[in-house]
Amino acid sequence: MSEKAIKITRFSLIANVFLAIVKWVVGYFGNSYALIADAIESTSDIFASLMVLIGIKYASRPADENHPYGHGKAEPLITFLIVGFLITSATVITYQSIQNIRTPHESPKAYTLVVLAIIIILKEGFYRLVEKKSRETNSSVLKADAWHHRSDAITSLAALVGVAIALFGGEAYATADDWAALLAAAIILYNSYLIFRPALGEIMDEHLYEDLVDDIRKISKQVDGVIDTEKCHIRKTGFSYYVDLHAIVSAEITVKAGHDIAHQLKDKLKEELPQLANILIHIEPDEE
């Protein structure tokens, strides 16, 4: 899982470096402040992708004496740093956009529209690819990186609209490019919240995995001797999940039989749900 995540993050890093350079150059020579704002966001993406790479490598380290549950909690911590990069980018873009709105300047060049259209297509493609890998690896930090690409596509779209209005509307609409950058900053802030919220839930061990709980209960009932399940608590660490499960068995069986059922249940769950790193099973007697 971690190797797949590292591979896609390296790809994401290279793509961000290339696109940031293109945006800075075209934005500067094409006189598009919205594209320069977009370049600022892409530059923050580079640092974010580096943090993702570091976070994934650290989170995938095996458990040790000081970290019996592994190092997976590094993932949401890195996600918080990525959110910090996004908020910083939005703040810089907002400040620069307001300055540009208050200062008369030339309209952007027409060729910036073509560049922006290509960037939007590429960034949306990157988002879909990285988001797919985040689901395959259960990685919250990869999901954050995917949303970085999506927010970049959105800011580029806002820039495209602003540049188009500035070009076709004439001098009276020259600041449309800057207003588009301001809108992009607001979108980045909203995306920051979307990324931050699940990462906070993960680090606080919030109950967010109802579908996985349903799968665990269904599979448990397939094991001979398991009458039903009671409590089922799940917490995510890195790419894996840790489960505390209460299984109900007959009150008439021996302790040894209950112990064997617990092992069979654990093996069955790990076979059916390989994303489960560890399962702690508590045997409950059937009160009826």
C-alpha cells in the first residue's frame, strides 16, 4: 500500500513542479494576475507534495516498542500541514488580488486562455488519479493531495473565466482577472475545511466507518459459534484499521471453545478485510 502511495506522490510532485513553472512564466509574460495567483497555489502544492511524501514514508514504518500501533498517526498530522499551506496560499492570493484591484493595469494576453484550459484538464485528471489511489490505499494524506489538485483545477477555472471577461469586456472589465483570483482564494479556503475535517476525526478516533462496521458484523455471523456481535469500535492509523469487537457466543461452551472461536473469527475477518491491521476480540456469553 505504502509503495503505491509513494509512487503516485512522486508523480504528483513532478507534475506540480512543471505546472507551477508554466503558470509563473505565462502569468508574468501574459500579464494575468489570476494566473500568477494560481501559480502561487501551485508552488504551495510542491511543498505539500514533499510533505505528503515524507508523511507516507514515516507513516508506513512498522510498529516498535515506543509505537505499538505503528506510526500511522503521522498521516493526519501531515494533512494538517498541507491545510496550512492551502490557507497560506489563499491569504497571499487574497492580499495580492486586493492590491491589483486597487491598482490599474493592462488586460491579460489572449494566449493565457489556452494555457489555462490545458492546465484545467491536466489538473482534473491528476485529481481523479490521486483520489482513486487514496481510496485504494485508505490514505487520508493522499486524499488531501488529491484535493490539492482539484483546488488547483478550480482556481485555474476561475482564472480562465476572469481572463475571458477581462479580454472580451474591454478596459472596463480589466479587474475581472483579479476578482477571479479572489474567488479562487475563497474556494481554496473551503477546500481546506473539506480536507481538515476528516483528518481531525481520524486523529481524534472519531466514529467515521459505519460501512466497515456493517461488513465486520456481517462477516462475523458467518463464523461457526458466533451468535451475534455487540460493540464494534474502529480507529484508523495510517493505511490500516484497528478493531475492538465484542462477539456473542453460547454461555454453555468452555473457555477453550470460546478462545478457539475468537481465533477463527479473527482469521476470517483478516482474510475478508485485509485492511484490518489488528482485531481485539472480547467474548460475551449469550444472556438468553
